[in-house]
Amino acid sequence: MVGESSQAKAPRRRLRLGMVGGGQGAFIGAVHRLAARMDDRFELVAGAFSSTPEKSKASGAELGLPEARCYGSYAEMAQREARLKEGIDVVAIVTPNHVHVPAALEFVRRGIHVICDKPLTVGMKDGKRLADALAKQPDVVFVLTHNYTAYPMVRQARQMVADGLLGQVRIVQAEYAQDWLTTKLEDTGQKQAAWRNDPAQSGPVGAVGDIGTHAMNLAGFISGLTLKELAADLTSFVDGRQLDDNAHIMLRYESGAKGMLWASQVAPGNENCLRVRVYGDKGGLSWEQENPNYLTFTPYGEPPRQISRGGAGSGPGAARVTRVPSGHPEGYLEGFANLYSDAAELISAKIEGRAPDPEAMLVPGIQQGLEGVKFCEAVVESSRKNGAWTKAAV
């Protein structure tokens, strides 16, 4: 279990955590804070919670932070925290997409570790700037929060594919369907809908960047395949919407495997329907985020087998990130917490000058971030060319 593993390798102190974004009215900031505290590996000590200094200080006050550690900008925060004797060890960046790289650069250049929400950024130029900065700071840990990779049954699926239980992978099907943007919610003042449908904040893609990148990342994580090229059809079904709310994408992998990806935020009846299916010449796997504790494995010519989290057939990789006895719901927050605990292990290993737990190195980083940005750019280019096959490899 995560708790047992963390206790065995826990640092002598909690890691001092700062946060950029995530102030009053922000959903994802609260998720990150809960995840950071679940295994008692972090303590929130500072933040630049809003682009408005007054709101940042008000948000920090609600979280019990001293006024001196609540900053009016991420640049001010990075400069001052880097000089403090007990400044932050790591910063969580939970802003709209266009702020991710500028904020991350301020901290990376000062040797401060970064945990960043996805997607990495709005374009490859910025992504490569950050990659170059990280290359010059090899001791800085950078983690991208593709939290679904840390679900126990996702880890189980990945291991089964790697162990050859499916044989040679032929087909990968991924989908992420929601319905919350079926109407023009962004015009009502709803904050989450507004920035996600604003090209200045979200970049050139809407549903593809918000949820399609999760499906793409998870398909690659489980299958172990590298995406080569794609053919995409983007649509904005809601009149007047600036960015896509539905995408159909065909995929070709370097290995010769083929795939399809559907991302939609205008599919009534779907709340958070992330699903991945992988088929090889010896069998298939299927996993659904809304029923995350179960993985279906079907060897060719045999009846389907259901593997449950913590149950028979579940291996050590899944057990490592399993928190509660089987039969109890475990999912979104715990997946986030698993990433935070693995990030803590990587950061603590750097601080203590030791090798980290190899399993912690499964967390997504800058490479997965660049792959997500390239995916988004390739989708836009392909759709503009009426679905032409377009290079998607970094």
C-alpha cells in the first residue's frame, strides 16, 4: 500500500509546498491540496493564488497562511522563496494552460521542484523552452499531473501488457466523454467553462486539450506504444464556441498498431467517461474510469476475467498504490495522491542524495508533457487539412 511504502521511505520532514493558482473559486487547486496532504508528505506554506494580489492574500488567509507568504505574482513568489532559509521545496502550478510554462520557468531556474497540471502548455515553442531549462537543472524534479496513470487498475493493466499477456498489441481504443458543455456554459460566467473555451488561456484546442490529452496519455501509458501520426476531425457543435467540443481521431503507432480516440464534452449522459481498451493477438483489456476498481481481461478463446483492485490476480504494481481494502470505492483523489506521493519520493531522493523507488519513476514528466502538446498541435493541423495524416511524434 502507498501508506506502508511512504512510511518506510518518508523524509525527516514534510516537503514545503507552494502553489500558483488555485485560489477562491478554483476547483483543481483544492484537489491538489487534498492530494498533497493525503499521505502527509507535504505542507502548504506559500502561494500566489491569483493574478490579483488582493484575491491571492484573501485565498491564503482562508487556508491559514501568513500574509507574508501570500504573493501578488508567481515571479515575486519564486524570487523571495528561493532566498528564504526555509523556502519552498516544490511548487504546484494549477493555473489555466497559458500560465504553466512561464510560471514553471521562474521556479525551475531557481532550483525549485515543480508539480504542474496538464496539459503542459499551449504550444511546442513554450514546451521546448521548459524542456531546455530542465536540461540545465538536472536535479530539479518536474511532474505532470496525468492523475489517471496512478489508479491501481491502470498500473495493473500496464504491467499485464508489459508482461506479454496480450501478446503483440494491435488495437488501442480510447475515449473521454462528458456532457457539461452541451450548452454555451461559458457565457453564463461559469469560471471553469470560460477559461477552457478561451483561446488566449486554453490554447488552440478545447476538449482535446482538456480531456483528449488524458485519453491519449493513458492509451500510451497502458499500451507502452509511441504515437507516430494521426488523422483528426475537430468540431465545435455549440454555436459561437471558439474551440472544439468534440473530436474524432485515428491513430497510428510506431509499432504498427492502430487506434482511435474520441473526446467530447457535448455527449449527454456522460459525466466523466474515460475508457481505454487494448487488444493484442493473445487477448484484450478494458478499463473504465467511472468503475475504476475493476479491470476486464479476456484471453483469446476464453471467457472474460474480472480483476478487482486488491483482489485475486492483482499484482504488486497495483498493490503499491492501493490504499483501502477491496470493495471500497477508490479513485480520483487517491489517484492524485498517488502521484503526489511518488513526486515526494523523487524529490526526497534528490534532497537526501539517494536513488528513488523505481516505481515512483512511472510518474509523467516533461517528455509526456511535450507529447501532449505535440498531440494537440497535430490534431489542429490535421483537422484544418480535412483529416490529413499528420506527424504526432515529438
